[in-house]
Amino acid sequence: MHSFDDPRLTAMGLLSEVQAGLSAKMVPSFAAAGLSLIDFETLIRLSRSPRRRLRMSDLAAQTSMSTSGVTRVVDRLEREGMVERQACDTDRRASYAALTGAGADRLAKVLPQHLDDIDRWFTGLLSPEELDGLLSALRVIRDVVRPCATAGASGEEEA
């Protein structure tokens, strides 16, 4: 018989509660800037990628969205002028989502409040040592459970 007090259950529960709580704390800042959580995640991932762009397939892998989900998000962001599609020179079947100047401006508008939110509700609650340990532990787990989370981040063009 298994114990319901198993620390593995506690770890999963705490992680889920923290993720849900942090997401809820971030929504108002994004909404004030006219963005959803997934809009922000898409724009920030593009902004932090080489040449401010990612292959659509890499963007899907990084965000855990389906290819059709990424297409819908990119379509909407493209209509709003924040993202543009670019053809891939080496593979006609592939395309990139690229951050536009307007997309960078929207990110710049929301980023100060988002960083304040992160500090208030997350990183500011931890000592520097606790934060270093947390980041290290999260990377170990992420690299096993989501090895594609950094797809396309190296900047190497795939043939």
C-alpha cells in the first residue's frame, strides 16, 4: 500500500500549485498590454532567439503547442503586426516566425511590469543561493522531460 504522504506527491502538487499561481499573477499585466500568456511566451521566445526568429516547428517544440496551435498564434500575432513569417532559404517546406519592431515594442512595454511581477511573486522570495539551486534543479528536470524546450536556440540553420 502506498502512502498518501509520499514526498513525490507533495513535489508534484507544489509544482502544479506554484505554476498555476504564478500564471494567475501574470495575467493582469499581459492583459493590460493586450497580450495573452501564450502571446507573451511566443514573443519573448522569439526575442531571445538568434536573429529574433525561430522555425515554426522549433517554436512549437519550445512552447509545447501543436503545429496548428502555433500557426493560429502566429497568424494572430502577424495580423497585429508583431510577428512576420519568413521563408527558409534551405527548405521550402519550413518557415520562420520572426519578431517585428512592433512586437519588440509591445514586449518592451510589458517587460518592466512583468519583471516586477516575477520579482514580487517568484524570484524575490528566494535568496540568491535558493534561486541558483532552483534554476539548476529545474534545468536538470526540463532537459529530461522537455528536451526540445530549447529547439532552435543555438542559431544553427538546419538543412
